[in-house]
Amino acid sequence: MKIGLISPYAWDVPGGVQAHIRDLAYHYLDQGHEISVLAPASDESSIAENFVVSAGRPVAIPYNGAVARVLFGPVAASRVRQWVAGGDFDVLHLHEPAIPSLSLLACSIAEGPLVGTFHAAAPRQKVTFAIAPFLEPVIEKLRARIAVSEIARETLRIHLDTDAVVIPNGISADFYQRAEANPAWSRELTIGFIGRFSEPRKGLNILLEAFPKIALVLPDVRLLIAGPGDGMEAMESVNPALRSRIRFLGRIEDEAKASFLKSISVYVAPNTGGESFGIILTEAMASGVPIVASNISAFSQLLEDGKYGLLFENENASDLAEKLIRLLKDKELAGSYSELGSEYAKRFDWAQVGDEIMNVYLHARGEDEKVTLLSEARPWSRLFTRGEEE
């Protein structure tokens, strides 16, 4: 099958949507499909994948508590039109087609089997859907819609009065399971955090506020922090006596991330909101590291209300400290979460997620007789546009 994938966000800026599209592309390439990805790029020379086509330089806009680098306008529309016309795709898979970027342009321009995946989760007051009257007839062109979580699905229902089948983000579970710890990072009682800590919603400030309380009970504890941002600026809020126990690693690539997760005692996700899924949590579980996460809706749903990881009260540093101390001291509890999480992470492996998405492609192409339902409970009726349902 010839599959066209569109990223709304700059390909050369790390992000969950871009990683999802990249890994999905590699999964389908391994299966023998033809893949082309269209994406904005600030620096075309930085694109390593030969299946990625740059649509031009993006612009930065504030979106959902972060900065999104997107591309829109007449020039971008012309490039989308050329790419679609030259691709002869069997199916076009548009990611985040409800924001002003390439996917929305493609949805308005292209015809045929169009599939949309919605990643974002945001309350009504935070989403800039002033263009909703324009969006609705465009989104109606999608023959199938996917949401990466129930939270993302609910956002879609609130803002565009339409529905989607839920298929989670995918990971390579084996990649994280077989990774090896880095001796320079591996030490008992090590807390790990990965994220763009310059964004307040990632919650690093809450973790740093909790750290002195943890260190008081566990004098040998230390903290490893990975991700883009100014470590020196973040360290200003930390007691100088504790700074030697905190190490900033900067941005790390996939191999190093897998090693990072194998090197720590517990992974903490103190995010305060704006998350629709939590891909790093599935990667941590695949690595076998126990998790402490804020009880925001996306994390609570993913971890099934504490079954697969300890939850703490969102933005409560004292509760976070208490939960981390409990997990670091209770080896039996940590081992239980590690074992349960490793098994649960297999549900998110591309071997399963990729097949579910392929089933949606076949459904969008009208090849229902070839579709194998992976779950009898899966709400396939939500895949149709409202016009087809009626």
C-alpha cells in the first residue's frame, strides 16, 4: 500500500506526534509498504529519513500550553497540493487535522481515503477553535478518525461534535526491554525525569520542590534529568547543599533514552496538564522501571487508576515526595509495578498498534471484508462520518 503521512509540526523539533509518525512509518516500511511523510522543517539538512519531504519552514505559535511550530498559508497549500498529486497514495493519514497546519490543508485539498489522528487534549477554554465553523465541513471529509486516548476523543467530541475510535500511541516494547543500563547513570535510589523542563506543564518545578523532602528521608537519593532546557536556570531554585545530587543530561536520543530508563530506580511524571496520553510512561513500563505520576486524567486512565503505577495529587509536591519515598523504600512494591508494567507495555507495541491502524486504513478504503477486529468492543461505528452514519 502507498501511504502518505502528514506531520503538522516541525520534523526537526522533538515531539511526541513526530515520534509517533516516524515510528509508524518505519513499522510499515518493514512490512513492505511505500511511505512518504510531509512535514515542516526549520532545517531541511537535519532530516535524516529519506522518506520525509520538507514543506518549508514553520512558524511558532502558542498552543495547548506549549509552542507549536507549524506551517500554513498559500505557499504551504501549494506544496501540499503538489505532494498529494505526485504521491498517488492509497490512503492519506493526517495527524492533528484540526489545527492550522499541513494536515488541515491536506484535508481541504485532497480527496479519497483520508484518515485523521487526533492527539491533543485540552479543555474548551484553552483551545483556539474560533475557526470551528470552517473546520467542521473539512473534518467531515475524513473517512475515519482516530484518537490516541479517551481524553483526546473527548476533546474532539466537545469541539467538533464528532467521534473517533481510540488507538493508543505505539512503542517498540522490545527496544526498551533489551536496552542496557549506563554505568555512569546507574545507581541505587535514582529518580529519573525526561521532558522539556522549560515548559511549566511538564512539572519539573514540582519535582524539585519535592526533592528536599525525599533527600531528608533518603540521604543517598539522586535525580537524573534529561531533556532540552537550561539546567543552570532550573537549578537556581534548589538548595545548594543538594545540587550535587542532581544531574542534567540535556537532550538525549532514543538509544540513550532507553539506557536512561534502564539506569534509574523510578521514573516520575509530574506533568500538570495538557497531556492526552503519556508515551514516556509506556516506554518506562516497557523498560521495567516503576512509575510515579500525577493523577491528571490522561495518566490516570493510562495507568488504570494506579494499577500500573503510583499516582500523586497533581501539583502537590508533598504528596509526590511521599509517593516517591514509599516506592524507593518498598522493593516488593517496586518489583510488582515493574513486572505488571512490563507485561502491560506489550499492548502498546507497534505489532499490535500498527495492525489496528492498518485496519482503519482498510476500513477507510471500503475494504471491510479484509478488516479483522482486534477487540469485539472496539467502536468501529465511530469511524464513519456523520453523513455516512445517517
